[in-house]
Amino acid sequence: MKLTINPVKKLRGVLSIPGDKSISHRAVMLGALARGITEVDNFLMGEDCLATVACFKAMGVQIEGPVAGKLTVHGVGLRGLQEPENVLDAGNSGTTTRLLMGILAGQVFCSVITGDASLRGRPMARVTGPLAEMGAVFLGRDQNNRLPMAVRGGDLKPISFQSPVASAQVKSAVLLAGLYAPGETSVTEPTPSRDHTERMLKAFGADLRVAENTVTLKGFPALRGLQITVPGDISSAAFLMVAAAALPGSEVTLQGVGINPTRDGVLEVLRKMGAGLEIFNERLQGGEPMADVKISGGKLQCTEIAGSLIPRLIDEIPVLAVAAAFAEGTTVIRDAAELKVKESNRIATVARELQKFGVDIEELPDGLVIRGGRPLTAATCQSYGDHRIAMAMAVAGLGADGQTVIEGAECIPVSFPGFSDALKKLSVE
């Protein structure tokens, strides 16, 4: 499928953002492990989250919907999951796979997880390592580093895990396994990663505490179902934020965006680059902060993105590279080697595709150097099956001279169903 992007003068309007992908995943998972009913509003109707729903249905959990963003999960409790009759298919979703491994590690049955070609190529040892230390048994390709992966759960022991990287997926997998381990399980990170799992575990009734970079969970809590309203996904909002910021005269208001402080790095960077940014109507939903965000376009300036900022915006780096292409001066992105093991090698694919627009961009082992400020020329781009690459190149196309074509755009609904419609609604030609 091809997505055609024509240049626009500016973006204007008000828009609500689809539900946060990370929170939608976790709402299904913890709703399934709780007792009672969990009702979810603004659930992301993306392919990744639907893969999570399908996996839990395959393990005997009754789930109604999703219909129009509403989902009802009839929880079965920590010990209520049933052995699946078939292989669990996580599609393209690394979050489904890695978090589900943590839950499956605590089950007394055997299960097998697989995914699409992209997911089967992504590393899993960072999760299977600590989970095996807790007592789970894994059998997978490449020395338990690649899907398909068989998981034999059982009696787990708690661990104090020192994570070598700041990774919400690794931290979450260990904590979810810790639900099934007696005593206390803890995870320490070099810098804090996104904390949606901790916030939601607390909301469901888990005994959990956070001290600096360490999260500690007490095993076998009595989780209870609850009502959850999922904030708009800031990672999806980022594409529209950058587009509005880069096109002078734009003024876009995005309603109900999640502004979790472990995820709001894109806001900090856009401010540093000189974008007009206003945050208002702040509120709390199910322990998650959200607000309306207004972005005004103008001339952007270069910046540096590195260090402790990286875990707060790792998924937004492809589109921030596009912002850097429009900005005056040289932007440097470092400490982002994690990008190499996403849906694509995002360092390589961002560089390759932005070069097609005439952008002066250089790959680093852990990031990018973008010398911005040149006019962009329209290009025919590849998605590499990566939704964030496809949408980032679409944003570049809005400010390029001529018609841009994104090939392989069928991957976009993984995280942002309705993306092209959102662009059309806001575009002023």
C-alpha cells in the first residue's frame, strides 16, 4: 500500500489522539490477571494491541470488544489463565511478546510465542535471561534470543535484577513475573524508563514501591478490576507536533495527550528547538497525567539529544530527526543504539530515507548527525515495515517540494490508525 503526501502550507485545527499503545497493552494484561471486570475507554484499535487481545483470548480470558475504543476484560485472576491450544501470535508487537513472556514465566503450563518476520528477528535474550534466573525455562532460536519461543513456567523465585539498559519492556517483564514469585522482586535501571507498568500495577492494587531507579514488587497481590481511560499516545501525537512545529503559521491543538514525565522528552526537545508549545487542561486519569497540547509553527533551531533524555523519547527519534532536517544548524543525537533493534534499524533507515529528500545526515554508532535548514525535495520512500519510519517520512513530505510517496504504508495502523485522515483534516494547502 502506498501513501501519497502532497506539500502543505501549514496545519491548523483541533484533534484527539488515539489511545496510548503502551497503556492499552497493559490494561488488557493486568485486567486479565485481576479479579473482576476491567473496563477500558479510548483503547488503541491498532494491530499491536489487538495482538495482545488475541493472545489473552487464546488463554481463556473473556474480552468484549474492542468496539469504538471500548473494551471489557473479565479477569480470571493470577492463576486463571489456561494453556493455549495453539501458538500465540504477537504479530509485529515487541511489547506483547516481552511482557507476555513475564506473565507466561509464572504459569504452570507450556506455551509458544511467535510473530511476523520483523518480530522474529528482534532480540529476546534481554528478557529471557532474567526470567530464566527466576526459574522459567525457554527454548527458542539463536540460543533463546529469537522467536518462535517455547516457555515452560513454574515456581519462580524473586530476584534483584540490575538491568544493563533502561528498558520498560525488560523491567515490566521481570515485574510481571514477580507477581508469581514469593517475597520481593526488584529491578534497578541505570536511568528510569517509562513507568506505565508501575502506575497501573498500583492502580490494580499491587504492593509496589519506587526508590530512585529501583522498583520493588511484592509477589501474589490481590489485583482487582477497575475502570481505565487511556490517554492519547504522545508517541503518535509527536508526528503531528513536529509537522505543526516545522511549518510556519501552523497552530494545532491535540486533546487528551498523555504527558507522563517518563515519556515527555519530545516536548522538551521541541521547546529547545524553538517551537511554540502550550500545555493546558492538565488532569489525572487512572494514575496517568494527561493534558491538551497546543503547537505553533515557526523557524526551528538545532539541538542535542542525548543522555538521560533518550529513554524519554526513544520512539520519537525518527520524527525528531525530521524536525532536525527542517531546523537551522547541526543537530546531534547520541546514546540511542537501542534504535538498531526496533521494528527496523531506525538509525540506518532514518538516514537512508532522509537522504532521499536531500538531507545532509550522517549515521553514528549510537545516533545521527543532521545538518538541517536545506529545502527538502520530494522522494519515494520505503517503510521497511516500520510504522514510525513510514509516518516520519510522511511528515517530511509535508514540507518537501513536490509529491512524496511512502511505500509499505500498510504498517501505519500498528500504532496510529487514521493517521492519513488526521493529516488531511489538519492540512491547509
